[in-house]
Amino acid sequence: MNIVIKEVGSKADIKKFVKFPFSLYKCTPNWVPPIISDEIKSLMPQYNPAFKHCKAKFWIAIQDKKVVGRIGAIINFDYNKKVNQNIGRFTRFECIENFDIAQQLFSTAEGWLKEQGMDIVMGPLGFNNLDHQGMLIEGFDHLPSIASEYHMPYYKEFCEKLGYSKEIDWVEFRLTVETIPDKALKMNELIKQRHKLKVLTFSKTKELLPYGHKIFHVLNAAFSDLFSVVAFDDEMIQYFVNRYIKLLNPKFVKLVENENHQIIAFIIGLPSLSEAFQKANGKLFPFGFWHIMKALKHPKVVDLMLTGIEPSYQSKGVSAILITELQKTMLEHGVQYAETTGIFETNHEAINHWKSYKHIQHKRKRCFKKLLK
């Protein structure tokens, strides 16, 4: 049957692009669907300020009048300027198990990137490091967090057959939440006293909201040298504050300030919303919002969404303060497990830290790379 690759143009096309995974994964128990309205808006320049720094195109593959695949291509000009390379990104690839369809989708995306003067293509990567990134290659029998990814096992083979090779991997851990040893609690207090640090805790969202921009400024400093990362400007920060801060349970967010009342570190835990998102099935109303609010209040699993520490404080034990303070709250609420989101396999300090807990390393995501000829 003929395959037609259609560029996404209208809002109707965007909806088809966003909704395709719902049919692809409908019999896959560990896929976590996104909120459809959020995904649609993320692909529209009038809603997503990332388009001010990026150029993007999206395509769907149609066979017998049905969508059977999709792909996007992104150029992040700020990141390319930072690394002084012409790098294009493929993003949001999904496809039925048909290599010919995958080949045509990738050929279309790569062709457009070459037309734009790109020398390299990497992916899956999104508009920025808080957008979709990485392809799941291990851990298909585990439920991902809403900040992670789930993919079909055959995608890795497709990418390799198309000439892609590994650029870097992210690994994820599942930690068992256990009682904090007295020695760790004493060390926690000593570190705070030694460096004159104070932990800020919250019980209501309105208490946390004034710190939203400060959290992202710490994130910019802490992540500045990481792969695929470019600093967020004030408009992007406000976009993420509006999109995410109100979704958090503030009790699972911990900030650290120094003696000058400057925020120098944060950790954001989020009661797992994966099962709630599955029940919502892409829609907040009429019942999706209720499932999400219920999950926020009674967690058994907490996802460790983001951790950031100002570089000048990164070797002073602040990471131990953050996880110890969050662990106290998790124990108070009967949380049994914590899920890390992706950690670069090269971040040996963080990996060794999590390995000091009872854990399994259960998921791995990959960024692929290919030279454009």
C-alpha cells in the first residue's frame, strides 16, 4: 500500500499527530498517555515560546487513510550557537512496526534538516531539556513517570538500521524508601550548620509559587554544562512555572537557602501521576483532573523530577540535605518507592549516590546521532 508523508499544518493535523500514540499503544499496559491539550499547545508557536529560539517541522505518515507514524524535526539555534555546531534534532518519532514507514519518516525529517544547513542529527530530543528526550531501550516492563518516555522495543533496531549510533544514555532507578539512619540525620544537621543553610518547606501552592523563578535560575546554573541544555530565558521560565508549579504537591518540594537568603538548591518530588494519567487517557475532564488530584494526595510512589544545586555549593553535601529532607516527608506520608527520572550515564556522582540506597536500575533511554551527508 502507498504511504503518504504529510507535513503537519492545520490544527486538525496537529491533533492527528498528537493522538496517533493513543491508537499505537492502546494495548500496551505501561504506556502513560500525555494530556492531549497540553501536547497540542506545545506544538503551536502561539502557545510555546520555545519557537522563538527554535525552528520546527512535523509530519505524519498516512496509509489507507489512517495515521501509521509521525516524526518531528527541530533546530535549537541557541544550543547550536552554544556548541558551535549545526545540529538538528529528530523528535516525537512513533511508528507501527513497519521499517519502510520509519525510513520514509526519517528521510523526510533528515532532508528538511539538511536543507536548513544542518550537518548532524540527534534524537530523540525536544525543544529543550524539559521537553521529550531520549528513546527507551531497556525497561519496557516498568511504568514510566510522566516526565520520562515509553517507546516500542523495535524503535532501537529501526534507528540502528537507519545508520544511527549511540550518542549518550540516561539511566533511571527505583529506590526503596527506608528509615533514615541516625548518623545521616546528624550529618544533615552538621552540613546545614557548617554552611549556614536553611531548608524551606511548603504546605500550600501559594507559598511555593513566589519561588518558581528562583528555582529555574538555580536550574540554569546547575545544568549549564550538560548535554542538550541551553539556559531558559524569563519567558520560558514563566511558561514552565505556569505549566508545572501548580501541578506539584508542595509538601514534596524542598529548597535550600544560604545565610543571605539566596536559593542555592532545590529538589522537586512529585507523587506519581502515571496511573492517574492512564485513567485520564489524555483528558482532564470530566474525570481526569479528579484522578490526578487523588494521586497527588495519597502517594505510594514519588517521582524525583528535578534536582539542582548552584555550582559553588555542589561539593558541600547539599545533595544529602535535599534527599534527607524529602525522605522525611516521604516517610511521613507512607511512600514506599521513589523513581528517579533520567540521569546521564556519565554523571557518576549522582549514580553512586542512588546506589547507596536499596535500588534497582531498571530503565535506560538513548540519544542517537547520525551525520547528514
